[in-house]
Amino acid sequence: MPSTPQITYLLASHEPALLVAVEPVLLASCTRVQIVLSAEAALAAMTAPESPCLALIDARLPGLELGRLLAAVRSAVQHRFPIVLFSDTVSEELHNRIAEGVLDDLLPTGLDPVQLSLRLHMVIRAHQRERELDLLRNASEVNDLTDRLTGAYNRDTILSMLFRETDRVQRMRTTLSFVLFDVDDFGHWNSRLGSAPCDDLLVKVVERVSRLLRSYDLFGRVGKDEFLAGLPGCSTVNAVLLAERIRNEVFGVPFPAAGAAIRLSACFGIAPSQGRSPVVVLRDAEEALRLAREAGPESIQCAADAAQAQTAPVAFFSPSSGGNFLAW
């Protein structure tokens, strides 16, 4: 069973009296204390892969250039930790460092153990609250950007991103294609299986499609069972090829749900950007999707002003599906 990593506090000082006074207070909190005696050693410890959870720096540390040290730590360390400076003089620069949040506290060197323990506890608690708030803010931002069920971008987010991508198309004269698809007769499965298994099916659809997309492609859920992929640098022909891959590799393989193998299918509408507003391009893709639905399950249609591609539907039934196989 892996052991839990021990919390490490860094104490950087060359003054024996300060080390003797501070080290027992840190050890009393059941932490590991790492003592360094120079600014160079302090920087190495603070930027190491396993950085300390708290750093206490003596302003009298040999070779210390505080501004340089703090800047180097801030640029090198991904996860911020609290930094406390021991100093018996308080300059305007130190006040500014505190106001900027670069330093978390200034402590005189002569604090008694009770006061020192209390101040350090306050610093650590303030840092923990700040991290919790950051996590909440990040979670809120993610929730605002993504569909809560599938994790794909929501409609507003993907359209906003496609507006930015269209600006690039106009500047660089590059290509951009939309692939809009929806699951055929999803209402049938919803009434037959119930909402929870169908929600799980949509999550699996997104997982499978995401594996076929490039890192810079945009993918979002724009309706209950309708999804949109924005493909930068992709021509209409290549967008059709991707739609065929999705049709074969995503929908051509049964989905496990409610104790059965569910065979879903989808129709696809494809439209080129040509530098036009994403709202207009999406309208073209929606019209192409409507024509695909009329043509039958698993059809792929391009917008009227895009080159049409011949796309024969894949076989609807899998010969190896076995007896527990459902299709509509």
C-alpha cells in the first residue's frame, strides 16, 4: 500500500538562534523540516519537483536577492505554496510584495513559539481557503463552458470558439468545415430504455467521437442528441471522410447499455465555412442534416454549395453481434 507523502516545510536561515527557535515549532505540527543555509539552496529546494508546502525565508540569508528569488520561484513552480519572510525591518518593497500576494506574511525574528505557531497556522489556513476558491472558480468556469452530461462544449461555447476560428479563416484564407450529426430515432431508445441508460449512451458517443478528433478540433453538444464538430484546416471532402469514420467506428460498433448491445446510427450534415458567420454555416449544416434524415438512417449530406460525395451507408446489422442485439 503506497504511503502518503509527508508534508515538508522549508526553513532557510543561517542564523543558529532562529533555527533553534523555529524548527521545534514546525516539528510540533508533525511535518518534515528541510533546513537550508543559503539563498542558492533555498531556490533549489523551492523549485524542486517536490516543492515544500510552506517556505520560511530569513531576510539575512547569505546571497539573498529577494525579488529575484520570488520571480524565479513564481516562473518555475506550477502549484503555488505560501512563502513567509522573517525580517525585523519592514520596507515599502516588502509591503508591496505582501499586497501583490507574492509574500504571504512578514514575521519578526523574535516571536515566541505560541505566537509563531498561530501566525503560521493563519498563513496555511488562508492559503488553503485561496486554493479552495480557485478550485470552485475553475469548476464554475468549466461548467459554464461544457455540457454537464457529456463534457463536450455546450452550444454557446462552441459557437463562440467558432467565431474566433472564423476570424483566423478570414485572415489566413484557410479552410474550416462543420460536421453536424444527430442520433437516429433517439426518442425510441429513450422510451424503451429510460433516461439514465440513454444519458450513458450519449456519454459513450462523445467519448468515441473525441478519440477520432485532432487536439485542435472543436466538438460540442448543440441539442439533446445533436452534436457539432468544427474542423479547422479541413476541406469538405475531408469532413465527409471524417463523417464516414464516425459512422463506421462510432456507430458501427454496438454500445453496451441496460444489459444489451445497442446499435445506434446517425445522420450527418456537412457545410464549409468559407469565412462566413458560424451562425450561417450552422444553418447550412442543419439544412444538410435535414436532407440526410429524409434520405434515411446513416446518410451523409453536404450543403448545397459544397461538393457532394458518394457515401453508401454501412451495413445496419453486425454479423457478430449475437442474440442480445437491439437495433431500430
